[in-house]
Amino acid sequence: MFWHVSDDSVRSAKLCYCPLIVQWNVNFILVSFTLLFSAHGSDIIHGTKAPENSMHYMASVQNKKGEHVCGGFLINEDFVVSAAHCNDSPTHVVLGKHNLKNGNHQKIKIENKTIHENYQQVGLGNDIMLIKLSEKVKLCHGVEIIQIPHAEINLKENQVCQVAGWGKTETHGKPVDELMVVNVSVITSKNCEEQWPGLPANVICAGGYNTTKGFCQGDSGGPLVCHGFAVGVVSFNYYKNCTYPDKPNIYTDISKYRKWIDEVLRKKLIQCQMK
Ligand SMILES: *[C@@H]1O[C@H](CO)[C@@H](O)[C@H](O)[C@H]1NC(C)=O
Ligand SMILES: *[C@@H]1O[C@H](CO)[C@@H](O)[C@H](O)[C@H]1NC(C)=O
Ligand SMILES: *[C@@H]1O[C@H](CO)[C@@H](O)[C@H](O)[C@H]1NC(C)=O
Ligand SMILES: *[C@@H]1O[C@H](CO)[C@@H](O)[C@H](O)[C@H]1NC(C)=O
């Protein structure tokens, strides 16, 4: 049941992802590796402001200082999906506001976080986290849920999807207050693997390559939305470089984790009923 990383794939990953630091010691490579891939605090590149009447499932995952850490999205009244690498510091989520500076929103404490048991670090896959909220979300005033795929899906090459977030809008920028959205096209895994040798399993590639559009640090955890379904979770880009075209942007493929999600939701529900 455990997801094994073969030595070969780790080696090629290091060579491929961090060419500048191969001469450093292993610990440092691992640490740097994490930093390198983190789309933490990622932002949207060449996007536009998300219309007020859209994307009401977006969540800002925040730390105790009220700083935006990552994106996320609401899949039912109790759970927000985000990325496993967003686990560091979040304490609550904010729903129902495109502009994070505006007051009128639902701010809800995180009760519990479940990271995929096979997640090791960004760049190695399984980058998905379920956030259980401490109280039920009120589905009104600009708060809605988004559906996730019921079964495995195969996206078509060049299919246009959207990614949204409060991440940076340029490589050296800062996260933004207004939710931004951009259209990105799906890239086949074959084309993607040519750019990313050693790419982990269960990912979707879209944007960042063959286009100037994509995500950036601070957009992590946000959804890739195709035909109204959240099909991907923002995971990583290349060396935090959001000056596109670069290498394809990588998302966790939600459809491959549907069973895991259902299982976590079911267990948590039982826990709640027992309380
Ligand atoms: C949080 O979830 C973990 C595993 O999913 C569980 O072991 C733990 O008891 C939960 N903690 C709380 C406070 O519900
Ligand atoms: C994004 O894609 C949708 C669907 O293909 C299209 O209707 C819309 O005009 C596009 N938006 C922009 C800003 O390109
Ligand atoms: C690049 O994008 C164009 C359209 O935007 C598409 O027709 C073409 O197939 C894409 N090429 C690759 C390698 O993804
Ligand atoms: C980012 O990628 C672009 C396109 O590959 C490249 O031109 C640029 O030099 C890169 N920037 C950094 C800081 O690596």
C-alpha cells in the first residue's frame, strides 16, 4: 500500500529539479528540494480578477496571524481540500470573500488536517490534504461547494481549464488581496514528462509551458477547474520560476484520490457522531 520512490527516480529527480545544488550534502538537498518545489504562497500569472459571482468555493488557508498561506476549496459543509505541503502553519480558513481585505466572510477554525499517508515532500507526489472544519460552513452569502470527479477522468490535450488563487502575480511579487483566475490548457503526460523527467504519478500538467499563463507561489492548494469540477490541486512549478513559458505547472490529480477522500470523510463523520 505504500508508495515507494525508487532510488533511481529520487536521483533523477534531484538531478533534474535541483541542478545547481547537486554538489551539496544530502540533507541540504532535501531541504532545498522542498523549498524549490513549494508553490507555497503561489500566485496567478497573467490572470484577471475573478468575477464576484464566480468561484465561491475558493478558500484562503491562513495562519494564526491571519496571513494567507495557501489556497483551498470547499467540497462539502465540513471539508476543504488543499495541498499536503501547505501543512506547516494553517490554523483557519476564510470563505466567501474574493477580496481578503474585506471583512464580510466566514472565518472557520481548522479542527483537523489529514495528509495523504504516502506524501513525503513536494515533487514526489501525493500532495493532497483534507482539512476538517471545526463547524459546518453556511452555504450562503457567496459560499458554495465544488464537485470533485466521481471516478478517474482523462482530460484531453489542450482542454481549457481555470486555476485561481491569491498567490503572487510575478516571480518576485507578493500575494495579492483580490482572487485572480486564469485559463490554462491541459498538457499530455507524455509532453509533460519530456519537460519533467521523473515526474511523480497521479498528477495533471496544465499551463506554465507553451503559454505565458500559470500559477505562482501562494496558489498552492487551489483547484484546477475543468467543466465545473475541481480536478487538480496546485502542487509545484520549476524552481519557483513563474516567468512563463517555463516547465509545465503540476497539479495533484484528484480523481486518483477519490477513494482516499471518501474514506477520510467517512471516518471523520463517524468520529463526529461518536462525540
Ligand atoms: C485528527 O485526525 C487523525 C487522523 O486522521 C486522528 O488520529 C486524530 O485523532 C484526529 N484528531 C482530532 C482532534 O480529531
Ligand atoms: C477562458 O476559457 C473559457 C472557456 O474556454 C472562455 O469562455 C473564456 O473566454 C476564457 N477566458 C479568457 C480570459 O480567455
Ligand atoms: C501549444 O499550444 C497550442 C495552442 O495554444 C496547441 O495547438 C499545441 O498543441 C501546443 N503544443 C504543445 C506541445 O503542447
Ligand atoms: C524563468 O524561466 C524563463 C523561461 O524558461 C527564463 O527565461 C528565465 O530566465 C527564468 N528565470 C529564472 C529566475 O530562473
